[in-house]
Amino acid sequence: MTTLLPEDRAVDSHARSKSAEMRKYGFFPGCVAKESCKELYNSTMLLADALGIELVELTAASCCGASVVNDTNRDIARVLNARTYAQAEALGLDDVITICSTCTGHMRAANKELLDKPEHLGQANAILGKFGAAYNGTVRVRHLLWLLIDDIGLDNLRKMVVRPLNGLKVAPFYGCHIIRPESVNGWESARNPHSLENVIAALGGEPVDYAGKTRCCGFHIQLEKENVAANMVGQNMRMARDNGAEAVITPCPLCHLALDGYQQDAAARWGRTDLPTFHLPQLVAFALGVPTDRLGLNKHLIDPRTIMVERDLIS
């Protein structure tokens, strides 16, 4: 059962009361999806159309602060995120939806601090007020993965599938920031998450369980210890492959960059794994009938279309 944190409970009753017309969500794509992983952004917008929802991009939003700003100046990070939430409120939107696990973790942490401590909210609003803005604390931050399960529903998602995955063995890779710490995210267990497995099954695939699914991808140490980062990827992908995985799915573009980019470098130690890594909305959109050539699969270093042809998912 989903556990609602304070920022979730604050708007949950209002969200349920909305009419059946197309639901609108504030959309925070983050930096990576607009640059290094543009296929993630594009497939997300195509998926939204297939789901019958509208993602209203917060085009004036700032970076979430990621690890850099958060580690350097927590006050600035909170204000940057409060500014984003204020934009959503000004548009009459309850939710800010992300497609990046790192954005999810940092933005929810900032929102929790703003809502838990009035002095933090006051500090942020004192600065925002200079620009004619204010954050009233009515926004919740959620990942697209959670939206699929909470708002669309697994049963409805299953009914929308027009191109089932035909038992494709897919390994989930959660990474760090979407499940940890539970005091910030709290949507599901950090030790035993199940959301990606449930989505894979709803699409007609076979989820693959393995120990590496909740481990770090190594992205955050690439610049300092590239060999260590590659080793982390190799170990995780070897575990997935040894447990029968034919592909991987992740809700984080940073994880995608690491997993897609470092398997070859890790082959000397861990052997060739060659596991194609799907962005979450790519695989969901494919199953819901979005044309394959619009999903940016050709952008991946390990081409997912190879296994899709082998499994008769595409010709």
C-alpha cells in the first residue's frame, strides 16, 4: 500500500475530487532529459498523449540542484525548488511530475524541509517575494512511475496495452534516489521495491529479480573514479544477465547513461553483458502502441531493437 508523506496528503483529497476530464500535471523534465537523453523527453510526451494526460512543462523552472548545489548551499537549493513549486501553484497545478530519480529525491527532500519547518518556507518566500512569487506549500513531487501506478492504475495500464512484451525478460534498475531515503520518498520499500516489476508485468513482460536492482549505478563518481563506476555497472549488469535478463528498464536518465555507456568498459572484468537499457516511458509507450521509430531507440549505445527483433516485438 502506498504511504503518503505530508506533502502528498496535503493535496491527495483535492486530487481525488477532480473531474474525469484530461488530468493536467506540472512537468519538470530536468536537465538530462533536455540534453543528453532527449529521447527520454520525447518518449515521455508521446506516452502522455497515449495515456490521455497533459504534462504542462514548467519551462521557467531551475535545476533541482542535484548533488552539487545541495551539497554546497542547502538554502539556495530549497529556494530554487520553492521557485519551481510556486510556478506550478500559479498555474493551478497540484503535482510536479519528474522523469529523473535524482530530481525526484532532491526535489522531495527540499519540499519536505519547506513544509516541515516554517522558517525554511519563510526564508524561501522572503526571496521569492522580491520577484512577485510565493510558495504556499500545496504541491507534491512525484515520479512518472508513481503516476502510472497511482493515477492510471495497473489494471487500466494492462488494458491499454496493444503490443504486449510477450514475456521479454526485463530487469528493473531503481538506482538510489527514487527509493532512498524512505523518510523523503517513502512511496515503497527501499529494500524491496516492486513498482517497476509491476509495470513490467502489466506490459506483458517478465520481471527479473536480482540483487543489483537497488544498488548505485556509479554515475556520481564517473568524473573522479571512472574505473570504479564502470566496475559498478559491470557487476550490476552481470547479476541481471546471470538471472536471465534480456533488457533493463530504469526510471532515471543518469542511471541510463551509466548502464548504457559503461557495459563495454566493464567487459574485461565482468564479461560482455550487452543488456539494452530502456527509459521507463520508452517501454511503456511502445507497449501502448507508440510507433517504435518515434521513441529514439537508435540513440542508445546498446541498441534495444536487436532484442526486440529477436523476440518478434518488431520486424
